[in-house]
Amino acid sequence: MSQSSEQEIRINEDDFIVSKTDTKGKITYCNRIFMSIAGYSEKELLNQPHNIIRHPDMPRSVFRLLWNTLQEGKEFFGVIKNKTRQNNYYWALANVTPSYDEQGQLIGYYSVRRSPSRKAIEAVTALYQQMLAEEARHSSAQEAMDASHKILDDALKQSGKKYNEFVLSFEK
């Protein structure tokens, strides 16, 4: 994981970071807590890809899992490390769900994030480090994500849980 001088920003236990995106992942709404923690104004966030806050310590295959889950019409739970505008970081337990209009057409995604337990952060940190190392070994993006995803799959098989269940198991 990053060895820079970045500092962790902690989400208050009672705070919820909320954002909405269109179907392509561009931000259409963000609450004040999101803006405050991420260090961006509403104007700077709206219409930007949500990955504006993607931290380089996050394996890309986790986001592939997120998108695959959403495309199946299911909700996604994940422990995600995000970066701030000031190059600090914060961990979030993200719940992302598809959002539909009155006719049942997909119009985007709704994400609510809160502070994860330290236990969840510790559990995913080592796993994400292994996944990132594997991604770095491959020149092809597809091969990198496939190899990284295999590490995740193997860890989940060993735990006997799906990813959503795995990350939520630390919150009890």
C-alpha cells in the first residue's frame, strides 16, 4: 500500500457519505459530507467520473466486481479506500445499488458510505496488497484483473463467503 506521507481521514461514526451517478458512473448528486471529506466542491464533483476519488491502493478487480454486481441488478457492499483532493485517504464501507425510474429503467446508481470497522480495514488491507502485487505483475490490464480476481476468489472460497458477506461479517 502507499508509503507516502498521506494521512487517514476518519469518517465520523454517525456520518453517511451519499452520492448518485448516471449509468456511466458520472456523479449527479453528492451530499455535503462527501464534499467535506473528499475536499471537493459540488461544482468540482458534479458530472465527474466517480473514480475521481479512486485511491491507487485499490485493486481494479474490486471495481470490476462492483460493476458486474450492479449490472446483475444486485446491490454491492465493499470496503473501499478513497483518496481526497489533498491526497489523503479515507476508508468507507460502501453500499451501491442500481437506481430505476418509474418505468423500471436503470437511470444510475445510488451509493451510501459509512465508516467501516477497523477489523474490516485490517482484513481487506492484506488481501488488497496481494491483489495489487498480482496486478502489477501483468502487462495486460485484462490479465492483471483476472489474476487479481483469482486471489480474491480464492480468499472468499477459503472464508466460505461471498464478497458482500465477507466485508459485512466484520461489522457485527
